[in-house]
Amino acid sequence: MERLGGFVLRHRRMVVLGWLLLMLVGVFSAGQTSKRLSLDFSLPGQPGYETEKQILATYGNGGSNQPSIVVVTVPQGTTVDAQQAQITSVMDKLQAAAPQARMVDYATTHDPVFVTQDGRSTYALAFPPKFTSFDQKLPTVAMRPVLEQAKTDTGFDWGVTGYNELSQNGSDNNGPSLLAETLLGGLGAMAVLVFLFASFLAFIPLVIAVVSILNTFTIVLLGTYVFNISFVVQFLIALVGLGVAVDYSLLLVNRWREERAHGRENHEAVLISMKYAGHAVLASAGTVAISLCSLLVIPVPLLRSMGIGGMLIPLVSTLVVLTLLPAILGGIGPRVDWPRIRNESKASRAWTGWARFIVRFKWPAAAAATAMRAVLMLPIFGIKIGQTQTDSLATSGPSYTQLHTLREGGVPAGVVSPMEVLIKGGDLNAETQQVITAAKAVPGVATAFAPDNDAWQKDGMALVEVIPTNETVNSSQAHVASAVHDAVADVPGVVGVAGIGPTITDYINAVYKNFPYSLGIIALVTFLLLVRTFRSILLPIKAVLLNIISVCATFGATVWFWQDGHGSQQLFGIPATGAVSFWVPMIIFAFLFGLSMDYEVFILARMREEYDRTGSTSQAVIQGLGRTGRLVTGAAMILFLSFLALAASPGTDIKVFATALGIGILLDATIVRALLVPALVALFGKANWWMPAWVAKVMRIKPEPMGHIPDQAGPPAAEGFGEHAAPVEFKF
């Protein structure tokens, strides 16, 4: 770090100019990247997904995209059977209005499941075309004029419902633009930085963040020409990138100010900051990148691309922080550090007092923090993976009313999440009957049918539709999909089963059965990295275990808030989701594990430094927390505000992701880093710093003698850099 700092200081004009040119390229890249990001939700090799691919290739619709449901209710005193001719005529017009949709109703199946118990309501399933864009219109949009005319012509009550319709009806699909969200996060970061620095230095971390974000977009744009990168990455770059770059800058700038307050010459202060704070930044970035790289072992393109894109955020931010930032500090830093309201020559009195309190009452502090974490973890045991239940999508509106008309009439709730069995070749009629018989015998299945027309039998293939009794939109009911798959597997010609239920099963198999491998990779590589950083065995073990516990507590809080709905309606106007989306837990784990480890590294690295200087664990805790407490709290608040801005994005999944990270960061910076970590370090005493000689040799760690850290009272400030220096020009 010192050599890198020296190189940057000697060539600071070229470093600044180089980053300025790259930033201009990034301005162009940021505008082009979003156009090339992928909407790939594929699950290669999974049976449900592979079946869906064949269905979409043959029919162009259906699969896991839930159908729209056209509902009609005839007047009191008559029945659907009596008015079937008029209903069929309208259904034919609806099919003509949306020719890409595949429809099925009572007239084509004669299945009583299509008629309510009072005989007055019936419905048709309209399977939408393949999903290609978030701007894609549902089939019911094209059907709307026909439905309005049918109300006038027939006098019947016509309407539409379905999972997608309820989702659009019950949620706000509008939100601020990505630029507006980034600016909102930037304003929050600025407010915190002004409080922390109380000088114009507050602008420098934001400059670093802008350069980091724009250059990350450049690399991602180049990456889109090599492999698919998810659309979610643009939100991560803008807002997670903002928080990470500002946090890393905050650590380095704060240490530079501290060294300057102790009388060190400007360039010397930069070099010492690079040696200690720069090393901590590098270790922190390594843990974030490692945790995101773990997503690469999961055979899901969406998660892999988010892992690759997300990994670039800390790497690019670190490169900018360790080159551009020391160049700026080595040039105009002293002039920008005005007015000097805060004095960094001493540790924070409040945080030093808090640290002394924890050292004195370390056992109660550790017990209290552990108990709070345990309580937060409890809801995780009820987590459900999948999609939001229909009851949570909307509580009013036309789609809500039509769905409850069907439910009150005895139509099974699983009509919103049917499954499709694909059959290929052979005697299609005989095989479809075998599949229907086998599927109906499965517990949890309401009915199964196979219309005998060109829309359902095509190119030597046939589809059998299976309606479950309950919604199969999350892991609590996904077993029905597995049971249907097993029941029809031995029927000749069966290719597989597709639908939202099979998709949930595919995700569980592809993602969560591989999760132990991801966790193992993260834990092992992070442990090895931290062994070198802390020159200790116990501290890295504690850091990894506490991070896992911290993430589990965040999951518990997320389940309690979103899945169970304790606050989601009040804060976001969204009812309890009933489940957490497939990809959200893994991404939360990967990001939060790395980001929360940042604070562990910031605090423990300073404690290690203070222990090397004093030889006292108690003093290491007091001085380490006294020096880093305010810094870590401010950094956590900046990240929290960034995630708060991200939570303003449209879409419940993004809101869940953002709020989970925000809650996790705050809980981690308070309960864990400000309470549990110092308490445990105080409890373990000398054991914290134990490092066997053979491990040090293998890890190539050089032992450093006690007291090697210079006292915090350096030589007098060099001329032109002291507090009373003559004015200098703002130049590099």
C-alpha cells in the first residue's frame, strides 16, 4: 500500500487525468448499458424449465407465465348452461382479438371446474405469449374493447382476473428513474458526510463514487458482449456502488485527517493512511467480491450474471479509492479540508466511553447482543420461497372482485397457477387420457383436462392442463408439482411438467441445494483472507460466524416484515407477500455477507493496530472502537440511505431486496459491530491474537514486534502543509 501510495503521489496529475478520461467514457456507457441488459430467467438443465422451452417453441405461450382469467356472470334467474351460446360467441371474439393467446373454457372441456356452484359464473383461461419485455401487454389489454362491447350486447357481467392482473392492480408499477434514485441516495450520503467531516472534504467521497459508478458501467457494457448480464445489475451498480465507494473513501479520508491532526506532513499522512486504511479497504473489497463470486457455483444465469456484475462494484470502487483518492488528497486535500470544525487528534469521547462500558460489562453485553440476534432469527424457520400469494397482491379493484366471485363459487384457488404436461408423439389421445387419469389421482389436484383442438394438439405434441386445489406459488405447495411429475412420469410420450409450481421446484433444486457449496466457498476464502489481514486465527473464525448469524437474523426480520406483513402495508402499502421471491435470499446473502464484513474489517483492523502498539486487549478495544465507531455508524447510514433510495424502485421484489439489505446493514452496525464484536474481543483477551508459527509460515505472514506502530504524535508539519500554512493554489 505504501509503494502504491508513493507511485500515485509522484504521478498524481496523470492519475487524475486518466480517471477523468475514463469517467467521460463512463458517461456514454451508462446510457448504453441498460439497453443491453438481459431478462434471462432460465434454469438450464432443470426439468420444468426444459419442458417449458419446448412448450414455448411449439405453442409460443403458456409455461410458467400464469394465465389471464376471463370471468362472466349471468343475471340472477338464469345459468351459464342456458346462456352458453352467447358466452361462446364472445369467447370466440376474445380469441380473435388476442390470437397469440391460447384459450380454454367450459365449452371446450365440459369440465364442471369451469362453472361456479350456483351455475351463474364461468371463466376462460388465456395463456399469454412468451415473456420478452417488462413493457409487454397482457392478452386482456387487446380483449378489453370486446369485453366492453359484450357487457352492452349481452347484459352479463364480464371481467378479467389472474395473477398478473392482480399484481398490476394491487401494486404501484411507477417509481422514480434510476438517475433520480441515485441522486436521492447521493443527497443522503452528502448529509451524512457533511456531519462526519464538517468541511468541504464531504464532496470528495461523492466524486470518488461518481467515477467508480461510471467506470463500472463501462466494464459491464463490455461484459454484455461476452455473456448475459441481468437488468438488476444496473440498480446494484448505481446504488450499492454509491454506498460502497463512499464507505471506502470515508475510511481513507478519515485516517488521513487523523494523521494530519497529529502534525504529519501531507504526503506522509497519505502514505500512512494507505498503509493502514488502504489495507483495510483492500481486505474489505476482497470479502465483498468473494461473497459475490460464490454465486458463480449456482447453475442459474440470473444469479451468475448478478454475481459477476455485483463483484465489479467493490473491485472498481477499490481501484478508484486507492489511486484517485490519494492523488486528490496529496494535491488539494489540505485546502479542501476547510473549515476545520472537527478535530481528529483524539478518539471520539462518546464512542470511547461506550467502549469502556462494554469492556467493563463484557459478559452482559455479549449476552444481550446474542439474545437480540436469536429473537430476530426465529422467523427464518417459517420462510417460504416462491411468489407472492394472490391475497397479498390486491385487496380491492375489479380483478380482486372477479377472483373472489370464482372463489365464493367453489372454483379452486389453484386456477391462478395451473400446470401443463407436455406429451410428444405416439397415440396422443390415449396418452392424454392416461395423463389426465394419473394427474387427477394426485392429492392436491382439483382436475385435469386436454382440449382436442389445434391450439392444444400441434406438431405431434399435446398439452394436458392440471389445476391444483391450492395456489402453487411458493414452497409450501410446490410438493404438488413434484407429485404430479412423479405420477405422469411413466406414461409413454410424457416430456415433462411446466408451470409456476415446477419452476419453484426447479429453483429450490438449482439454487438452494447448491447453497452449502456457496457458503463453504465464502467461509473458507474469507477466513484465509482475514487470517492475513488480522494475523490471527480466532478473529477470522469469529468474523465469519458472526456474519452468518447476522445474515440469518436479517432473513428473519425480512420474513417477519414482508412475508408475514408486520409493517409492509403501513410503510409501502403492500400486504404480506406470503413468500420471498426465488432469487432474493441468495442475492441478499451474497451482498450482505460481504458488505457487513466491511465493518468487521474496519473495526478489527484498527483494534489489531492498537494492540500492536499497546499490547493491551482492553486498550485495543477502547481505542479501536473509539476511533472507528463514528466512522462505521456513518458508513452504515450512507449504505442504508442508498438502499432506501433503491426501495423506491417499482416492483415488490426490488423493495424486498433493498429493505432487507438496509435492515441488515443497520442491525449489523449496531447490535453486532458496536456491541457484540467488542464484547467478544474483550472476553477472549490474548486468545484474539494467537497465531501459530507454522500457520504464519504457510500464509507468508511476517511477525511484527510489539510497539512497532509509531506514536500518534509525528514530527512538526512541514512548511506549507500545517494549520497555519500560507495559501496554496488548487492544483495538482
